[in-house]
Amino acid sequence: MNVASRATRIFGAWLFALTLVAGAAPSALAYNAHGHMTIAAVAWERLTPTTRRKATALLKLNPDYKTWVANAPKSRRDEVAFVVAATWPDNIKSETGYINDGEAPKEPDASRNEGYGDKLQHRYWHYIDLPFSPDGTPLIQPKVPNAKTQIEAFRDTLKSPTTRDELKSYDLVWLLHLVGDVHQPLHCASRFTHDLPSGDRGGNLVKLCSKPKCRAELHAFWDDALGKSKDPNAAIRIAARLLPADPQAAAIADVSVWIEESFEAAKSIAYAPPIGPSAGPYQLDAHYRATARALVRKRVELAGERLANLLNEALK
């Protein structure tokens, strides 16, 4: 059985399991700062001593390193730095000196890999909009570069024996973040419909109704499902309570498979009722929320284990 078909079989088993646990899922998990830190915390526990040492040395080159460890006891600085570093690619969206270069990649700047001297935010690196349509609306293929191209490029940089450490540090913090991003279903899909013929941007244009006002988006619900804590210690505690991933699934190193899993989850779960074919607004029911949370717990753990495998291989 090849990797893709094995992944499809594993994903199908997840869906069956989710239908059983949806009514009793525990409290939320997801992919904002809290979710990314949890994924990194899962990975940290699975890194080899050599990988931990090399990753720690590289992270010390990040301009925000001292801020990351400012409140951490000396004995836990390495772990806390690794966990918080996973939030850096999102944090630069609001840091002074970084430039919002938009969502449409413009070459040659969009693909450059120059290290911390690059002050572009590269927001288009965070996702890959695989298109689908339930009503036959014409599709627009994903732009390049995207999350897939960058994970593969940054992984290769870490493996290179000739690349300077400053560039490896930059690529490491992006990898800590992007591996998590592609395990969030709506970072890997865009739905094209008659209402949204240019795509819904991974659910960002699908409104949710939360009384008394309807201002939330579907994408944000999935990003925020883990909670909104910015405390790395809370993320570390949650990571320790997650159930281990299926070993076969965790061993899959093909980024395309990770993305395809998220794409299928988006189509079958993220866009499931009560989400309808229009831009909304919709009001999520308890079953939808519980099913989403159960899936997110699995995806967060799986992302962390796969991230650890990637780093153990790249930094060995």
C-alpha cells in the first residue's frame, strides 16, 4: 500500500471515530498562538538530545529570543523558547519594521530565503488554497510560493551542511509554525461557489453568527478552537495530555499527504452542516463544534509528532 492510500485509509478511520466521540468531545483545541505552541510542545518531547541542542542554538539567533525566555526559569528556557518560537511568523504581522506585502505573492521577493534581514511578512506562506466547488463554479489553482513549497524549502535548508546558521534559524522558526498551519483544515482549502466565485479564502469569507452580533468567520473558529491562552506553560500542559497519534500516520513525511488530509477534512467536516453553500452567516451547533474539536485534537498531536520527525531528520 502506498503512502497516499495509507493516509486515505487512516483519515477515513478518523472520520468514523469522530462520529462516535463528537457528542462527548473535551474542551477546544486549535491553531492560534496557543495551538502553535501546543504543537511545538508535542514536538519538543520527541526530539533527540542532539536535535534539541542544535535547535536551541539556532533559536538563540532570533531577534526575539530574549523576550521568549524572559520569564522562564533557567532549567526550562530551552523548552519555552522552542514552544514560543512557533508563534514568531504570526507575531511579525504586528511588529514594527515588518512589511505587509499582501496575500498575492510577487516574485522574486515572495520566494526569497535570506534570513532575518528579510522584513516581508510573507502571509501567503501560511496556507495553500487547494480549490473545490460543490456547484461547478470554475476553480483557481493555488498561488506559488505557499505553505507546501516553503516547508520543503526550509526543510532542505536545515539539512544543508553549508548553509549559515542565521538562515537556518530563520527557516527553523518558520517550520515550527508552518507544519502546524498545514494541519489546520482551512489552511489547505478554498471553496468556490456562485456566491464566492473567487473562493472563500479558506473560510475567511464565510461568516458565523454569534448573538447579538455576527462578526466571526469560519476560518477564525478553526484557528481559535484550542483556546486563546498565550502562556507557553498552558500549552505544554495540554500537550502532555494529548493521546499519541497513530504511528503509521505520524511516520508519513510527505508534505503533500499532510495537506491532502487537511483538504479532505475541510470538505467533509469544516464545510459540513450547518455551514451552507453561501457566505452565511451561520450559527454553529453543538455537534459541529464537538466534531471540530475532536478532529483538532488529533491534528494538533499529529502535527507535533511529524514536526519532531522532520527536525530529527534534518538536524541529525
